[in-house]
Amino acid sequence: MTVQVGDTIPDVSLTYVPYNPDESLQACPVPIPYNLHKELKGKKAVIVAVPGAFTPTCSLQHIPGFVEKADELKKKGVDVILGTAVNDGFVMNAWAKTLGTKDKVILASEGGSGFYEKLGLTQDLTARGMGIRSKRFALIVDDLKVTYVGVETTPDLTVSGVDDVLAAL
Amino acid sequence: MIQQGDIIPDGTLQYVPYTPNEDLKACPLPQPFKIHENLKGKRAVIFAIPGPFTPACSETHVPGFLHSYDALRAKGVDTVICLSVTDGFVMNAFGKVSGVKDKILMAGDGSAIFTKALGLDQDLTKNNMGIRSKRFAIVIDDLKVSYVGVEQVRGVTVSGAEAVLAKL
């Protein structure tokens, strides 16, 4: 079953490294849990998923779009912007530093929590040497309830990009 | 598990060929690296790390091979490959952050097929990392395994550059 508007988001823990402005690119702190229900209760959040850290669309357009327009999202009441992928928390942290997400977008790992399976939004990229990944999508979540689901079906950003999310808020 | 004297299994990894001054944010498409086709007739070291951008891998294991590169070449090593169960995009980024340049070929075994064929996979699900490789180093001579060092402890001992050099 694919996640629908009105559903409650799964109660799982992702993993992430909290933003530290003095952290060097080479530093690799141990990721800590990010429990979705605990962190997002009572808040408005955008949860974005990308198939892979350091891949073209993800790095050049998808996540940077959310970093660039983070303030516009905040103005529309968004408290938290979460970018996620199956890559582990160490990789997501390195990617965050490369992209310069700072404290605007939290890049978190699905961390083996089954988050994407529970949403019904996985894709099998084994043939491309990438194993099971998430689809590219964006969710708007209000007090843990899904109010928008945009799942990409083409290689372009049509329903899951920052402009699509802004239009839905 | 792979043993000394075995022929290394064939497999296809993913890597991004080295380009000097490639921007850190650039993400070229990885290409296939076929083990048998590329390593036939050569002396190669394949060392595996559980995860790029993780402490021991970043701080000790990869730098060790980088520092020992010239010594390895002097002992007839043609190719040094760093392997991990992740995709070629991530390995390329890790290679740039680690400054490996053209010395170490950073290769991804994203679906763990080659790692499993070696019998050297491990389940790190409890660490939120899924199936990964063990930490190891293998020396192959014209596809024949002449050394296998699989780490049994935390840190880098039998799988490190010094252990490999001692065997060459």
C-alpha cells in the first residue's frame, strides 16, 4: 500500500549527524537516531526522499532547491525540512557538508528502519549496482499526518521539487 | 570464504575514472569495472572497507594505502582498489574527500554481489548499515589469490597496507 494523504507517517527512527558549523569535511562523527514521531509531533515538516546521495539530480537540483528556498518554506509555516535516502548517516553527513545544507535542511539516513517499505515507496536498482533505493518523492506532514504526496514517475522534478511543495502549502 | 590459491571470482564493480580537479559537487556517472578483464596478468591489491566516510575507514585504512602507494608500486603492484558495498557515486565522492587521486581506484559493489561471492560480507543492520563487506585486503597475481587478510578486530591490522607490504 502506498502512502496516501490523511495517513499518519510511520513511527520509525532515521539516523543523522546534527549540524556543527565547525566540522571539517573529513570529520566523521557517529550518527544518532532521529525519531520521526518524537521530532515531528505538532510540527509542519517536508520530508523529501532521493534515490542516492552524491547522484546527479539529487545533488544538482533536488536537495539544493530545498536549501535555496528554505526561508520561503519557513514563511509558509514549515518547521523542519528533512532530506532522506538509504545511504547511511555517515554518507548523508558528508553529502550535507558537500552541498552546504547547514541547518536549513537535515539530511538523514533511512537507517534500515524500513521507512520506505512502510510508505510503499521503494524501487529496485540492483541492476544498476545500487540495491533497493527509495523512489524520489516529497511529503508534507502536519502533526504527523500526511497532507501532500508527490511521487516522481519521470526523471524530472515535477511533483517532488521545492516549487511543487511550495505550491501545495 | 576466499582462500589463498583460489582464482578470484569475476564480478563487475562501479567506479568513476579519475579526473584531476573534478569539483567536489560533480557527480559523473559511474562505469563498470570488470574484475577479470581488468586484472588479468596484473598484480593487484583489493582492500575493502565497511563504509566510506566512517572513522577507521577514513582515518586509518584508506590513508594507510595512500601513504604506502609508492612502496606498493615498487613491489610490482599495478592496481590498488578500495572496495565497499555502496554505489560508485558515493565512492567517487569519498575518493575526492580523501584525496586519493589516481593512486587508489575507488569502487562500489552496490548490490554486494562480488562481496558475497568472496564470502566476505557482514550484516551491520544493527548499526543501521545493512549488508556490508568485512574489512579485508587481498593480493592477486594474474587473478590468483596470494594473500587474504580479514580483520577480526576493530581497527586495521592484517588488512592494512603494512601487512600487505610485508607479504609482497
